[in-house]
Amino acid sequence: MRELNKRASSVGIDILSVTDCFITHEHTDHVRGIKTFAKHTSSNIWASKETLSSNPGVKNTSDLTPNEPIFVGEVKVTPISTYHDAVNPLGFVVENESSKVLILTDTGKRPKDLDRYLDNLDMVVLEANHNVRMLENGPYPYPLKKRISSQLGHLCNEDSGEILADIVNRSKNPPACFLAHLSEENNKPQVALLDVANTLKSKGVLPGKDVQLEIASQHIPSKIVAF
Ligand SMILES: [Zn+2]
Ligand SMILES: [Zn+2]
């Protein structure tokens, strides 16, 4: 909570003012601290029923169902099913009248319902978890390598580039893209940027012109993007 508070204040957000918090799935890197956060704030905690059941004792919870939007004020949030070794994991489309954002991490492959949400995105936070060769040749034990590269694991840089190319081709304006959930062992910011850029170029999309690529760090908050 202290770290969350510190990071939020560094980008001008008062953590106590957060009204709604969305959880993708129950893995520790996504739920650590959620009980404390719920206890110290009055925020609603949204997740699939199965994710919530995996985290008993969290207060102010509300269930989400894939493809059934909910509203936070004028903001519409639509959960999308992802492919991951978790119980009913989700990604999110967040939109209001003027902007639309996709948040998609922790999926072994392109979500089956993704296509219906790809039009006119202004921003996307997209998993680029690993470089395939770095994972293959890296230090992880074989079963873990297999899990990460499986269809219930994580998106590699090339898969991420393929999804992003479709997003760009279906956007009116060049979207901003934050590559996220980069592995610290099996990827590097420069490698992810290069792999995604190469995939984009192979599909006729020019990074820097057609899409703005950024890296979301695990350690420092990303800049605030306004539309
Ligand atoms: Zn996960
Ligand atoms: Zn994760």
C-alpha cells in the first residue's frame, strides 16, 4: 500500500480518491496488496466471480462477466476473456464518448472476442512478454518455458506486434501503445521495441508515425496520457 501510494502520488493521483479497481486474474503479480488496498480505500473491486473467489476476504467486490459492460459514471468498461492459466481471466476495454482504451496482458494467444473491440482505439496497454529466442535460451526450467510459451501463457513480442498492427489498421488516429508485462529474464525494453517494430513494418505499419510505442516499466509509473 505504501509503494502504491508513493507511485500514485508521483503522477499526481491520490490513492484514496480511486473509486474503482479492476483485476484481471488471481496471479500474485496482479493481486498482491488488493486486500489492504480494499481495506484502506472505499474503492469498488471488480473482477470475475472466479477471480474474486480465489481472493477471499476482499471487501467491496463486484462480479464481472466477459462481454457484459459495466459503467463507472460515464465510463464503460467491457471485460474480455483471455487465454491464461488462471480462473476466468480478463482484459478490459475502457471507453467514454471521446476515447477508447484496451488493456490486454497475460494471454497466451489473441482472445477469441478481441476482434469486435479493435475499432478506433486511442490507446492500448499490450503484453509483449518475451522474445522467443531469449525464452528458449534463457535460464528458466523447461516446464516454466513451456508454460510461458503455451496458449495459456503470455504473448511474445511478435504476437503482440501482430495484434497491434490490426489495431493500427482499424484506428482513425495513430494510437498510443504501451508495451507491458515484459519479462525481466526473457525480454528487454529495446528488444521488445525492435521485435514489435519489425512485425509492424512487415505488415506495412510504421512505428513512430502510425503508432506511438512506449514501454510500461514494472518499477516506475508510466506517464499520464490525455486525449
Ligand atoms: Zn498471470
Ligand atoms: Zn501477470
